[in-house]
Amino acid sequence: MPPAPASSVPDFSKLPLQLNRVDDDYRLRMHAFSLDCDDGKGDATACQSAGEFYSIVEGNHTRAAEIFRKNCDVKHYPSSCFNYATQLITGQGVDQQDLKGAYARLDKACDRDHAPACELLGRLLLRGDGCKQDPKRAAKHLEYACNEGLPGACHRLAAILLRAEKPEVSEDGTQRKYAKNLPKRSPVKALPLLETGCRHRHAPSCFNLARLYKNGDAGVPPDAAKFKEIDGQLQELVRQRGGKMEGVGTNL
């Protein structure tokens, strides 16, 4: 590969001396973490920090995956289990995608109260990816993650509770199959989940909450005042993010 033109190569000598020192200090700390990790035999927190350094700063996802794997499988460190599971799901830094392996690591991390792992575990259980499909367990893990402040989990669980009573029919005339043993449909239970998600400024939660207040549903009467309030919050979120957001429709 030919060298980049001189004009595109940054001259780090012109950076402020303090910035250079901070960068050097940071790399020295990360080197110390690598030494403390001792190839997975040392301190678990140090291994987690070293793995994050290789993944985020160095872009060496293969090295990061090996550190996270050992720290999860040997030290049972929840954050490393979660990070390694996400790599197994995406295939980044590993030989191949491994949903079964990802499920096992997420299950371990969730058992140790790692909320992001519980949310992702719930998603796998809903679809049966790498595991036996178990919507009831999925709902339990999503509820825990929601209560721990993860709005995406609140939104996903609410969507289950607001699903149509019968499978929707697609354009080609086929029915979309629902998983068996889903929690009973309950707009009343979905309402506080969406309220929690919206309080965390999660736009899809605000969208579904506004729609629920506008149209009402079983056990939830329409409420024009609350609809106006939530719709105002939603429009402000959309505006702040450039006018379009994934998971937010154009019509309520």
C-alpha cells in the first residue's frame, strides 16, 4: 500500500504538549492493565480494561475477543461476557458467528445482574437464536433490564404486550407466526413500560406511548392532554436528531 500523501498525514508534533502527555499516560495505564491481566490469569477488572483498549482504541478486535473470552470463561466477569457475546453475534474478531456461544455468555452475565446482557439475552430468547425459544424467560429478562434503566428493553417488552390478538397478514397473504407462550396481551402493563422508556428520551417508546394515549386500548382510555404532552416531547426528540429517527413513524 503506498504511503499517504504528506498533506494527509497529521503532524502530531504540533499537538499541545499536554494532549501528548495525556495520550502517553493513557497508553501507559493500558499497558499496565495488560500486565496486570497477565494473559487472563490476573486481575479481572484489568483484563476488561485491556480488552476495551484493544477493541476501541487499537481496533484489534481479535486480541480483544481473546481477552474477553478468557475473562468471561475463567473469571466470570460479566462485562467481558457481554462484550465477547456481542462479538460472537456480529462475528467481529472471531472466526465465525456463534449464537449458541453468545447465548451461554449472556446467560452467565445476566445471572450476575448485568442489565445490557439481560436485554440482549431476552432478544435471543424471543427469537430462539442460539437457544430454545422461551418468551416467558425473555419477558422476565427484558423487564429486569427495563427496571435497570435500559429504555430499549422497556420498548421491546411493551411491544409484546401490545401485539395484535391475531397474527397480522402480510401482503402475500401469509400470516406472521407468533412465538408460543407469549405473555398475555396487556396494554395496561405496557403503559408504564412505555412511560419509563419515554422518560429516558427513547423516541420509539414515546411514539408508542403517544399513540396509546391518542387512541386508547383495552383498559387504557384515550387521554388528549397526555397525548399532547408526549407528542410534544416526541417532536422535540425528532427535531434534535435531524428530523428522522428509526422506530418512529410519521403518523400517530
